[in-house]
Amino acid sequence: MSGWDGLTGQADAVELLKAAASADPSRSAMTHSWLITGPPGSGRSNLAYAFATALLSRGHDDEATSRQVDARSHPDLAVLSTERIIITIDEVRSLVASSQFSPSVGRYRVVVIEDADRMTERTSNLLLKALEEPPPRTVWILCAPSEADLIPTIRSRVRSIRLRTPSVADVADLLVRRDGIDRETAVTAAREAQSHIGMALRLATDQEARERRRRTLEAALAIRSVSDAVNAATTMLAVAGDDAKAITEQRDAQERASALRSLGVEPGGTVPPALRSQLRALEDDQKRRATRSLRDGIDRILVDLLSLYRDVLLLHLGVAEEPINQAVRGRLDEATAASTPASTLAVMDAIAVARRRIESNVAPALALEAMLVAVSRHAVR
């Protein structure tokens, strides 16, 4: 399966980038800098790496190039992705320096920045200088949720590719075709993930992830008072923490074992004092990643809650559309009978405010409690 085959619901974007990567001058629409935007789970980074593979391939080595890009080990590929809150200026400075090298084996040197929206203005201005005067065979590929997440001067120097949210059917088809998941499970996971490809795969393959999502919805549906709201906030924080731990724990252990091997330390052996600073640096990075993973987990909870009250609102309005949360249809009917369209909209507004507050670094516990207290005000006792 090629990198293009792992994408779904983005036929126009794939066709455009295939043409740009073509060695045929009559088809090529190549430019030196690209911006791929789209909602979370739409496949931004997957499309970026499929495009990078096409640019780096020489026609006879597609499979080998694909393996190298997947491993991020191709000599003409530079990648910047972060699991912290922001991308640092030193990371971009190093990337800009590497972008000046000529390609060693491919047609281009390709530089991919995932989550380009996580750059500060100062860092963005450093990148801007590289985009203004790029070497002739360097291609930049930036990924971000929307064009508005980047400063205007960068937007003016890139060609934008906008991805759409794939349909539930598209995502389900991908899970069946690529991952061998049975059709019923794939459709349910795609619907509950709201077409987020990565989350749909987790829900389809991880029973604990499905259980954590169920606990979140039940905690929200049980709120009838302020005390219920505080308890629900505690439950949701615990769920987000468990989810973050499930994502990061195994990776942290693998990274530590790999670091010890590279330092020549046997498993269970004592780390020499001279090497401890390197392990501390790794641990600091892992702590920053855990912080971001927790915030991402809380945001996933809020997105799930939005889907819950969206279902309730559609039931209020009599819209003939299958609910996202069909698995709790009975509870949805009860919530609809116990509320009004106006109160449901007020709850959805409170969830949107909580998402903005957490994005602005308000303590997640406070933002969740404030949001759920608003839910309790609109609950029918």
C-alpha cells in the first residue's frame, strides 16, 4: 500500500499533489512551499508524508523511499514535530540551517513541519526568512489546522491545500481496507470519532479507550447539581489522565531503554553521573509531552461532550439523522425530554468556552468545573 492509499476523502488534494510531484513538466505545478490545512484527524501529516515520498522517489525506488520516509530516516528529509505546547525557536533555527543543504540522493530536499500553528510570532519570523529565499531544490511542507493559525506573511508565501473532514463511510472504509477491522466496528468507531481517522482507529482497536469515552458521557448525563458537576469534573480529569498515560507510558519506556542502550548502560545498570544530564533532558521532554497529552485528552473529552449535546439538540429539532452516540440512544432520549433547545445550546456554548480557556492555559480542572457547573444550571431536577 502506497502513502496515497492510506488517505481517504481527499481525492482533489491527492490529485493536485501527485501532479505537483510529477517529473512530467506538462503536469507539474511545483512550488517551493506548501501549507496543508484541515480539521484534526483529516490526514494532514499523512498527506504531507505521502507528498514527501513522491518528491523524494526517483521512479525505481518507491518502496524503499516509502520505508525511509515512514521511519523518518531518508537523508533528504527533515522533520519537525513537537509533543510540547510550542515549537521552540532553536528547533526552527536548526531546521532552517539543514534546509540549505543540497539533496544527496533525491530530486529535492524536503522539510516537513507538523503543527506549524505551534510557533510563536518570533519563531514564525525566523521561518519566514527561509521561505523568502529558499534554495532551488528545497521544498517546505507545513501542516496546521487552518491558514489563520499562521502569520499573514507566511500565508502569502505558501500554496495552500485545504482538506475537508472525511465522511464516516470514508473513514470506515479505510479502517476495513487498511487495518482489517470488521465493518460494523469500523462504522461505529468512525461515527463516534466524528471522522477523526486516528481516534477512529483507537476506538476500533482499544476496548479501554471505548470504556473511557463511555464513562465521560455517563458522567455528563448524570449531572443534576453543582456537587454532581464537581464530581463529574474529577471523573473527567481522571479519564483524561488515564488516556494520556495509555498513550505515553509505553513510548516513554521505549525511549528510556533506547537512550540507555545508546549510552552503553545495561538494563537495570547504574547510570554514570556524567551521563545523567542526558537522561534528565529526556525526562524533561517526556514531562512536557505528558502535559500536552493531558491537555489533548481533555480536549477530546470536550469534543465528545459537544457530540453528545449536538445529538440532543438534533433530537429536539426532529432532524432525521442517526446520532453520533447511538450506543446511548436511550439516555439521549431521556436528556432530550428533560431539557429544551435553548438550554442545550447554552451547554454547548459553555463547552466551547472551556475549550478556549484550556487553550489559553487556564488550569484544566477549573475550566472543566466551570463548564460542568453551567451544565448543572440547565439540568432538570
